Amino acid sequence: MANPSSRRKTLSILLGLFLILFVFFFYWFLFKPSPATSLTKSITIKKGMPIKKISMMLEQEGIIRNRHFFTGMATLLGGKAGIKAGEYEFKTAMPAWEVLNALVKGHVKHHLITIPEGYTLFQIAQYFGDLDIVSKEAFLQMATSPFFINSLGLSEVPLNQYSGGILSTLEGYLFPETYSLVKEMPPEEVIQMMVRQFKKVFGLELAGMTSQPAISPRDVVILASIIEKETPLSEEKPLISAVFHNRLKKKIPLQSDPTVIYGIKNFNGNLTKKDLL
């Protein structure tokens, strides 16, 4: 029968071996990169996606070694609830803790998206939807919500001096510009960014238009949109603007094809005589 000191010695050796193995596996899964060769992988985390599904996706792409260990680490370190939605780019040679840190801090991939001049609200929504920046339906719903529109502070530039002071759509107020956006972005954030740019560019100009009471600020926005559709050339826009202002003063129709095209659903690019009647 083994004496107590011998048992304590054996137990100490076993605990020591267990500790060594634990440290080895802890280092292997947490700090040791996955493969020997580093590759760039892109993954998209959807809003509300469970940690188990995220871990499985990371393991399948070779970004982490073991999804079960990653799930446990995220739960233990409190990162499970803090993972941000969006598109991420990872190197397959990244340590697991760096992957979790990037997900929690929201180090998402940014895309430079250019909105062309003259795009309608529907075209902008479709464009964002095709690029997976934001759902087309969600964008349109937010851009036509009177409650949300009222929260944008468009009254700072006198745009509410018509229709009882209520805007029902942001058509014409989403400024065409190049924006740095991320996938799975909330539609209200994208809209707020575009409206801020609109106010920055046109705010002072519209606020000082009291010298032309016959043309409301809202009409100026509409007229600017028509001119943008008439020509892509900057040097031609002042001439077209002068022609339209003269027609308005004389109270005659603008006779502008874009105004007809705007009202045609599913326009195929061919404007016929029938459309103009």
C-alpha cells in the first residue's frame, strides 16, 4: 500500500501534467494561428446571428481551429453579446482572440459607394440593395416615413414651407456623393448621412432664397433634379436652368422629358410620342 507522501507526489505530478496540457491547448487554440499559409477570407455577420453559427462559419472558412472552443471563449469573455453585424475580412493566420476582438469592436470592411446624380429614390434603394449595403425595402420604408423624416431636421433649411410643413418622401434630399458605407448598415444611418450632406451643400443657398418668393425651396429641389436628368454636363446646366426659369416666369410648361420619364413605371429607356401625350 502506497504511503501518503508517495500519493501526494503522484498527485502533484498528474496536476503538473494537466496544467502543462491545459496551457498548451489554451495557447494552441487562442494564440496559435490556424494554417501555415495566410489567406484573406471575407464573411458577413447578420444582425442577431447566434454565436454558434458565427463560430461554425469561422471554422469552415479556416479562420479559427475549433468552433466549440471559440464559442466557449466568447461566452467566457463576455464577447458573445457584443459581436457587431457587418462584413469582415480576416487572415486565416489570425489568432482566435484577435478574431473575437475584431468582431466585438466592429472592425467591419468599408466600401466607397458613389450615388450618381439624378438617381431617384427608388434607384438609390435598388442600388444599395444590389450591393447588400441595406435592404431596398427597408430603405424605401424609412425614406417615406413622415415620423423619421421629421426627425432629420430638414426645417433648418426652409424646406417645410409647403404641404402644411410635412414631407412625405425624401425624394430629392439624398445627396449624390461618394460615401464610405458598410454592409448590414441600418437604413436610417445611411439616410442621415446623405441628408446631412444635402444640408451641408444646399442649406445656406436655400435659406437665402427669400428674394425669389415665386419659387419655393421645395420647387428649387425639384427643378435641380430635373436639370440633373436633362444633362450630365456641368457647363450646360446653367443654360438649361435659365431656360426653365424663363418658362416658369412666363407660366408655360417646362417641356422636359425627365418629368415624363419620372412618371412612367418600369421605363425601358425608350420615350415614345404616346408617352408625351
